[in-house]
Amino acid sequence: MPKLPRYQFAPPPNPLPVPIVDNHTHLESISPYVERAGGAAIAIESLLQDAYAAGVDRIVQCGCELPSARWTAALLGAHTNSVVEQQQTQAAVVGAIAIHPNEAVLHAGVREIAADGLTPQPREHHQVPLADAIAAIAQLAANNPRIRAIGETGMDLFRAGPLGAQAQRESFRAHIALAKELDLALQIHDRDAHQEVIDILLHDGAPERTVFHCFSGDAAMAEFCAAQGWYLSFAGPVTYRANEALRDAARIVPIELLLVETDAPYLTPHPYRGQPNAPFAVNYTTRAIAEYRLMPLVDLCKAISKNSERVYGIWY
């Protein structure tokens, strides 16, 4: 297969037999990501139309810093999705908002060198104290019925030293409480922090609908999460050659707890790894998971659609 020019999207796939949901994407980051690399700006409507054409008719847009959370709330106001389904030409959108764990470190005023060897660099919006930032998220979520989840929140020990990790714990616990207070789903970011995340969920009590965004554990962790009734969302890395343990997890998770996502513009599935990602490309990941599970693609698509509406409600 010829290699695509860098920063060009993968080719459009054949539509899926049953429409599904991209459980986690960052629409606000896709166009700037491509544009900064020398490509043309991409309209949000174009991304939603491409998704719909690929059989991805619903999207969960995730804004996980203050500016993107506000952007997400504004987008949901513009896309009310009160269309007649037969006339639909683009994917419908609901939202998830939170203060990302790496953002929590900056809002908490922590400036230590993290495990990745880098010192976090604050921007203007990080002048808002962490508690006030989370309060702003709470207000946005409470006032917009199209925000259906709190996330992504959790722990990222790759990007945090000891003080940063403590700020992340406090932020994670506050987000868990907020999701339960508002009866919203919880989307979890878990990087190099499996046990820490699980311990906090067990200690504080996970929300009824808890999703491990871009699940990165193995089959044993998948079995444990499934026993708690937690959902596992698989992204492009499940297709990467070295990730056999992740494929094992995708094979054994109960079908009623399986979700898929892009995390666009990042984590594009094989064989297009390194290109920018977009919601339409969850089509490729879904096809791969059907192969790993040795199940008909149509059955997997039906399950993903049903699971997504169980977590987030209906889009229309």
C-alpha cells in the first residue's frame, strides 16, 4: 500500500453495515493540527459529513480544558440535532467536558519536572485555580442537556511528578463526585496509572456509567473492569503491531461493555498510523476488532450502537 503524504487523512472507507458512535474525539483540535502542518483548514461540518458517510452517525465531542470545554458547549448549542433522521447528512454530536489530568497540574500551580522529563508550560487560562476551573466545568455541564459525560479525567503519571500526581488525584475525585451529582457518564484518562485509577474508583465509588477512554490495559485488567460493570473504549492502538495484550483485552471484554473511539486527531489506526485522525476512521478500528473477536461486523456495530446509547442517551 503506498504511503500517504504526511498530514493527509486516510482514504474514506466503505460505510459500516450499521451506524455506530465515535465515543471520544476532539473536533476542535483536528483542523488546527492539520493546518499547522501545512495543510488546509478543515470545517467541522466537513468532518461530521465524512463521519456520516463512513457509517459513524453519532459522535461524543470531548473538551477537556477550559477553552475547549467552552468551545464544546457552544458547538452543542449550534448543533441541536433536531433533524429528521432520513434527511441527516452529518454525524450528530453530544459532549463530554472536564479538566484533563495534565491540565489539573497546571491549574494547581505545579511546575515540577514530570516523569517524561518536561516541565509543564502554563497558558493564560491556567491562572484559574483548579477548584474554580472544576466549578466552571460543573456549571457548563449542569446548564447544557447535550453534555452527557464528565471527561476526560483521571491520572497521567507519565506527565506528572509527585506534586502533580497529588493534584491529579484531587481533580479526579472531584470529577467523579460531579459525574455522580449530575448523573452523567464518566470518561477516564489512564496513562501509566492503572492501579491508581482503579483504587480511586473503588474507594470513592464509580459512577453508574464509567468508561475507560482509549483503554490501554491487558486482558486481566479488562476482566477486572468488566466485573465492575465498567465500559472499555478501544482506539487506534488496538491495531498496532506491538499491542497483542491490548488485542487480547478487546477479545475478552463482554460485548455489552465494548465501545470504540478515535481520540482524533491522535492515534490513527493501522495502516494509517502517523496520519491525522478524524471520526470517520473509527470505521477502520471497528472492522479490526470484529476480526479479532471472530464475529460478524454487523453484530459488533449493533452492539456498539446499543452500548453507546446506554451510556450517553439518545442523540436526537
